[in-house]
Amino acid sequence: MVQFDVPAIVPADPNANIADLLVERVKATPHLALFSVPQGDGWRDITAADFQTAVVALAKGFIAAGVQPGDKVGFIARTTYEWTLVDFALFYAGAVMVPVYETSSPAQIQWILEDSGATGLIVESLDHFQRFDEVRGDLPLVRDVWQLHLDAIDALTAQGALIEDAEVERRRQIAVGSDIATLIYTSGSTGRPKGCVLTHSNFVELSRNSYVSLNSVLSMPGASTVLFITTAHVFARFISILNIHAGVRTGHQPDTKQLLQALGSFKPTFLLAVPRVFEKVYNSAEQKAEAGGKGKIFHAAAAAAIEHSRLLEEGRKIPFGLKIKFALFDKLVYSKLRTAMGGNIAYAISGSAPLGARLGHFFHSLGVVILEGYGLTETTAPATVNQGDKSKIGTVGPALPGVSVRLADDGEIEVKGINVFKEYWNNPEATAAAFDDGWFRTGDIGSFDSDGFLTITGRKKEIIVTAGGKNVAPAALEDPIRANPVVGQVVVVGDQKPFISALITLDPEMLPTWLANNGLDGSMSLAEASRNAAVREEVQRAVDVANSNVSRAESIRKFTILESEWTEASGHLTPKMSIKRNVILTDFADEISAIYDEPVQTTNVALGG
């Protein structure tokens, strides 16, 4: 059994709670801009002291409205400044937030509020309220509903005007490290969502130790970021709390279509993103270059960037010819991409899925070091992460301080330490099944290098065993295919089948540009494109790239391009855009059966089916 233990750098404080992080920040730098909110074409700063004042005023409102210490309060909203304001106001009032994804269906809202025992709910919009209202009759415990679009924050602030500061301070200090801080429900990719009990210590100790580990990212001059990933997910929630501890200026942009505009005006120093965002940036730049007749220049620049980064990582000398090309492409290509992302981004933290070495090296040569990390809701997000001054592209880094990671005999990653959750809410059976002698079973398969850097190779439950007995990790095939601009999502299938195949969807955002660049009708529907010969040839090229990385027995022999896309609304993706494999296998069982109706002959060539 391989195991790596990284001792905590910051001594644990069992009495500290999350609210203490804001108190400490205000004492240290009261006039530091902790947030910036949109104002006209720019941003208006909110200092640490002003944020705390707003938090206390809103906490008084919750207290006046009858919220008691320990009460569960649901919250449905997009990623905005108000999200963190409400979060900390509930901490100060002694309550426990239960975040609900803003795309959740009425049935999902009902389950989370019912299972958690929530007595109150905050919604951002009329749409959110209407979804809740459909199931309100089945939620008798929900006493209060506050609607931000109806100025609930102002109303609560006014309602709490007579509450004494001392009462807020008393409630703020009630929770100790071992107490529940929040109840976050898993995304439900493998069944009904389970409530993860995350404690104050989970966030406090992880924030304090991560700040030291990621000091080069969080303490660079003018450190700032724009959050756009949903704060209902533990990944962005943790970063929002870490930023307060670290004094990082935070902006928000819930509409990803406006992201580039926001980055251009905010000019952040680092980003938090999932691999799909980096794929979109690369593919958009590539297709824009193709449309402008500069496709060859872009591809040459990309190749030079990747080669340049690989040589640097290996510690090898950069040939003179590559230096010249790199300097030329920096003016023609790289600098424009940097400017499009705001011009100041030095780092990006990426999680939720493998990024791939190609994109890691490409962005590295742009001057953006992508620090891949790994974690789950049950580990308060990060368990491992590459560091700003020491990272290895293609890995998810070493364990964070205070965290131990080991591999079980079957390769499953197990985690123990300051970040591991307390239990599943009201589910002792699931809690017991999740632990192996005190170690959390992640369900993921991985490997370590000699320096303790972890690489994720797949999900334990997703390993496909073909009829010939070959074990295949789907991610190794899916990730390279998904990198192609025309591809939306991929699911590799073949469990107990004679060969490996795949279901593939097209990307509705990138498809029109690709079609136009290739002399085809850009208005073609997904259904029409799925049957188009040129599109199928492009998908075949993507499949061939993936197949080149595996053995013949693991390669994709046939694929089907579906006529529709998989979305969160269709029930096939989680809010963080991960595929719900079990749902897809069930919903598209007929399409999968059709693939195997006429088995292909043994061949080294992948066949589009």
C-alpha cells in the first residue's frame, strides 16, 4: 500500500469557526478591498470592514426573523457577491446553510430541504421561488422564504435594526471546530444526493494550511479572482472562504457568456475553473483563427507552445530556433490570448476532471500555470493540488498540508485528514460504507510518482471489463475526444461487450463556427450535423487520437453521434458538468444495443458506426 502523509503547517485550533476568519481579516486589513461588484462598465470595491458591517446587519435580520442557532436554511442562487454575504451572515447568526443548485428541479429542491430539515429558504429569483412553490405544500418545516429579487436583504437589514451587537457576537462564537458548518448535498451522479456534513474545522484548517501551501498564488501583489463556477458546489465555496482568509479580492460573474468581458475589466491574477473552460478558450481561439485564414499560424503557435513548455518542465535547453519561433508567436498569438483573459492571470486552479497535458503545456507557455487539484465534496474540495512553485503537468499534485492520501490494494484513492467530512446526514449506513478504518474511500483510481504527486486514472465503479476480460478506464479515452472543438460530451461503453464503443454528442456552441470554417452550412441542426459526413470524419479523427494512446483491445471500434446534447436540464450532467454515466447508459440503452447489433471484425482501425 502506497501512502503519503503531509503534516499540517498551521497548528489546529479546535475552538475556531469560519466566522473567525473574517474577524481576523478585518483586524489585519480593514481597508483592503475584499470584494468588487459590477458598477457600470467597471467594478466598485467593498473593503473587509464594510463587508463585515453588511454581514452583521444581515445576521441581525435573520435573528430578528426567528432564525435560531443550528437552524438549517436553504439557499438557491447564482454565483454573486450576495451569495457570500448571505453565507457569512448565516455563520454570524449561528445558522447552517444548505446550498441548493440554482438549476435544481422542484423534486430535487424538495428532497434537499426535506432531508436536511431546513426551516427557512432564501431564493435569488422568481424562477427559483416558483420551483420551490411547486413543492411547498410537502415541506411543512419551511417556515420562512426570503426572495432576494424582492429586496429581501434590505428588508432583513431593516428588520434587525434593534438587535444588539452583543447578541450577534454571542451567536457568532457558539460554534466550535467540530460543529457542523454547512450541509452540502452531492451532485447525485450515482444516485440520490447525500448530505455531506462539513465542519467548521474542515474549512478553517484547510484554509489556513492551503494559504501557506498556495502562498505564491494567493499572496502575489494585487491577488484577485473572478468566481463564475457555482458557489453551491464545494469547490467554489471553499475558494470563497479561502479568499477571505487570504485577503484576495473577489469578483463574480454568474453568466459565463459575459466571462471574457468581466475578465477584461476586472483583470484577475488567478482563475478557478474546470477543464471544459480551458478547452473552450483554446477551441474558440482556434476556430477564430481558422475563420480569419490564420489557422496554420495558430496550429504552429500551439505546437511551439507545447514543445517549449515540455522542454522547460524537463529542464532541457530551449533550441535557438524554438526561441525565435516562440518570441514571434508570443506577439502574434499568445499575447492576444493573455489580453483576452485580462492580461494579469498568472495561475489557474483546475479541478473536477483531468485537464490533459496538451492544454496544460499550451497555457503554461502563455504564462498561465494551471494547477490541477483533486477532491470531492466529502474532502471539502481539495485533497491534493499542484503548488505555484512546484507543479507537474498531468498530475493533480501532492497532498495538502494536514492531509494523508494512500492507495488501497486495488488502486482506490483513500483520504484522511483535516479536510475529510464528518458523516452523511441521517445516513449511518452510507457513512460506514464510505470509510475504511478511518480513511475515506473516494471511489477513484490513481497512482503516485516518487515525489508523491498523484495522477487520477479513473473511477472505480466506471472501469469497463470487456467480454475478453480487458479492464478499460473510460476517462483515458473520453478526455482526448472531448478536447475536439465539435465534440460536446463522450461516454465510452463496452462492459461485458466484445469491444469498446462510444456515444458522442456535438457542441452546439462551437459547431456553427467549425461548420462555417469548413465550408458547410453553419445553421445546420445538431441532428443534421450528426449525419454529416464531414462532421463524422472530424469526430473519427478525435477518436483516432484517443485510440493512439491505448492498446488495440482498449480502443474504440465504433461510435454513434447522437442527435441531441446532454445538459443539466436533460438530466444527463451534474451542475459541475460531470456526466451522469448511469443515467446515460439507461436512457440510451437502445442506441448502445444498436452499436453491437453488427459486431465489427478484429481490426486496428476504429470504425464510425
